[in-house]
Amino acid sequence: MGLNWQFITDSLPLYREAAWTTLKLGFWGILISLIIGLVCSIILYFRVKVLKTIVKVYIELSRNTPLLIQLFFLYFGLTKVGISLSENTCAIIGLSFLGGSYMAEAFRSGLEAVSKSQIESGLSIGLSKTQLVRYVVLPQAFSVAVPSIGANCIFLLKETSIVGAIAVVDLMNVTKDLIGMYYQTFEALFMLVAVYFIMILPLSLLLTWLERKVRYAEFGN
Amino acid sequence: MKTNEVLLEIKGLHKRYDEIIALDDINLNINKGEVVVILGPSGCGKSTLLRCLNGLEKVHGGDIRYRGKSLVNNDVNWQEIRQHIGMVFQNYELFPHMTVIENIILGPAKVQKRDKSEVMEQAKQLLERVGLFDRKDSYPRQLSGGQRQRIAIVRALCMNPEIMLFDEVTAALDPEMVREVLDVILGLAKQGMTMVIVTHEMSFARAVADKIVFLDKGRICEISEPNEFFTNPKTERAQQFLNIFQY
């Protein structure tokens, strides 16, 4: 069984464009997730009144509903109340809504790993609360949280394969179209796997490198 | 070096953890230039007392005054006070993600907002004094316990504190490293630094102290001159305690 190379070469530009869309969605999704996660984890860490409850509700809501349904709700559901967002915006909001809670949990585990005595040590040299967070707590928390943050990034990039369901012209959508039009199922799926692999492998390697780089927290003080 | 100027004044200090009384009616004055060593069995409240002086514990009664200013009400500016009252911990507590020099200049640069080159110069002098200038770019994990503790002392000193608190700073060290740390503290005593030291090193206590405070069950049992305390303690409880150290 030979591959239909003609088909592969012809469809390459379509895949390239779709890969670019996926990467963009993934990039914004991950970035906004990181910001949401950081803010939420700090609210939980300092037990900020009222906000703390809101964050907890958000995390449960986000973690206990499927991304597909979150996306459907944003894209089809919100039109009912007069909000109609473009498919790409919906995809980014959906990914961030889901990723934010995962990132929050990752950051929280890092924050909780910072020992009380390290905090006292920071206080004893006169650091203010903000300085303490900035110079002592966050760097150490980050070091502990990096592996789970990395896993979440890869998870989110993979989850982008679902956004085709709300008409985003992403890799999955392009593949399905090509299969429908040309019946080159194997080639189309082969390309899909290859493109995802090419996108995620470097990210994986980069995160492994970063993990090693910031591992100082597990050593002595 | 001891003077008559009172720096710290502790009056009727009371502290409890839920139902357990940790400190009960502690009265103690610490003069400028004085070296006060606090001794006592484990769990007697030595460390708690020290931590109260650095605002790391909530006080439930009585008063602590630093240069006449009370440190027990809610509007105490501890960021300010802690620049004058430095503290060194049992487990060093250097910041593991920073190099030695970064650890040392963090407080002076960020809290005291001092000029960086001036701070670097002072850090250099202090590091040379404890013989660790060549390790300034190392990370804490690359140093031995004794070296880490000497760095922790330098970190506190670089803030130019008026009083230094030492909380069992040799308790986590291997025996052969105890000496190098104690020598640094002894050097400070000779320079006239006001210090409050919690330790289990009896011969060191005797050598360095101007005043021994013996604590038991959260209360001060006796305050004596070191020679008097070690040869002829006033209380039976102190005698029992000292007997443990004799083989």
C-alpha cells in the first residue's frame, strides 16, 4: 500500500494554515490560562474574602464540565442572550476557561509547597508582603509547579483539536473536510498526527529543559 | 561592652498556644552591648520568646518595648523594626533560588533601598570576615551547613541591625561545624553587638554571655552572671538542668 504523495503535497498548504490557527489558539489559550491561574491561586493562597468563593465555584465549574460543552455553550448558547462571538474568540475563551482552573491548581500546589520558615526568613529581613511574594514565594512556588504547568500546556494544546466542533478551521476540521471530499482517510489522518506531533514535541522538550533549569527548590536552603 | 542604655524591655510577657501557656510573666531588660543567653530544657519557651521579639509570634499579654516603643499593638511597623532587630534561624533559611550574594543584598537593596555599590562593599567585607567571600556566587545547596549558617549571619548583619537574635543556630550542624559558627558570634560579641542567643552549647554560653536567663515551663527561673550560673545556680531546677550536661 503506497501513500498518495500527490494528495499529501497538495493538501500541505491547508494543513500549514490550520496548524497556524491551532498554534495561535493554543498560544492565547495557554497565556490567558496562566494569568487566570496565577490570579486565582494567589486569591486562594491569601484567602481573600468573597473572591475566594468565586474562584472556588469557577474552578469546580470549569473542571467538572467537558470543554466541548463549554464551547457549545459559548458559541451557540450565548446567542440567546444577544452575545454572539466569533468562533476563534469562543475557542480562546473556552480554552482559557478550562485551562485557568488547571493552572490555578498547579500554582496552588507550588504556593503551598513554600515552607512557613522560608516566609519567616523573608519577613525577618523586613520584606513587605508584596516583596515577599515577588522575591521569595513565587520563584519557589514556580519551581515546584513547573512540571504540572508544563503538563497543562501540552494538555491545552492537544485540547485544541476539539475547537473544530464550533466551525474553527483548525487541523481537525481541515482533516475531516479532506476526508469527506477526497476519501483519502489514511493520508489525511497521517498528516494530522504528524502535524500535532511536530508542534508538541518541541514544546515538550522545552518544558523538560525548563524543569531542570528551575529545580532549585528541591535542594537545601 | 555592656552599657546602661536599655534597648529591649520585656514586661509581664504572656503567650499561649490555645490552652497551653508558652510564656508566662516574662520580665527582662536587654541593654545595649549586652549578650543575653537563654537556656532551658526543650519546650520551655526559649525560641518562642525570641520569635516574639521579631514579631513572628502573636503576644497575648504584657509588653515588649524597643527603645521605648511598644511592639505589641497592632499598628507596629514590623518592616521597620526588623531592620533593627535581625534574626538567624536554626535551619539557616537562606533562599535556595538565590546565590549567596543575592541572599545578602536582597534586604539592604529592596527593603532599605540602599545604594547597590555601597551594599556590595559591605557584603564583601562581611563575607571576608567569615571567610566566605570566594563563595559569593554559589547557591546555598552547594555549601555545607556551617557555611550556610555563616552566610545567614552575614545576611542579617548586612542590614546593620542594632540587636541580633540567634535561635539555636548550631543545633542543625555537624559537631565539627559548630565551632566555625560560634567563632563568628563570639567575634560579634567582642565588637559590642547586642545579642540574644538561644543555645544548647553550654561552654559557649559561658564564654559569650553577660547574662544567663534560665527558662522552665514558660517562666524565668533565674537570671544570673554566667560564672555564677554554671558553678552555683540559685535554683534547684537549674541545677537539675546543668546535671544533664555532666557525664
